[in-house]
Amino acid sequence: MKTKTQTKIIHEGEYMAEIEVELSYNDDEWSPYLSLEDAEKLDTVRLALGDNDLKTAAKFACIYHLTPVRV
């Protein structure tokens, strides 16, 4: 089984988060797999951003504030 680190992006409201996760590859047609810990980390960050709990989200991810551009 091979593994690869990948950055996932979550957008929630006016915030965006970059989260490092590890994907596991094998010869199965359902590959790649995300570990339970990484899936829970993604859910935690998504819920924290939705609740404007930036302190919790920042424990697991790099957080960005998105500003709309009017043209």
C-alpha cells in the first residue's frame, strides 16, 4: 500500500481552510482511502468554520478569510 500527502480545501461561509491529509492507495477499485482520523479532522474543521470557531479550526488547518471582490 502506498500513501500520499494531499492538501484538501474546505470553503465554509467567508472562510477557507487548507488541511493536510494522507491518502492510502492500493490495487482496490475503491482506492484511494482516507483514514478515519483524517475524515474526522475534515469534519471538525468544517463544523468549526460553520460556527465561526476559528481557534478550533486553526488547530488542524491553515485558515484564510475570503473577501468578495466587486467589479
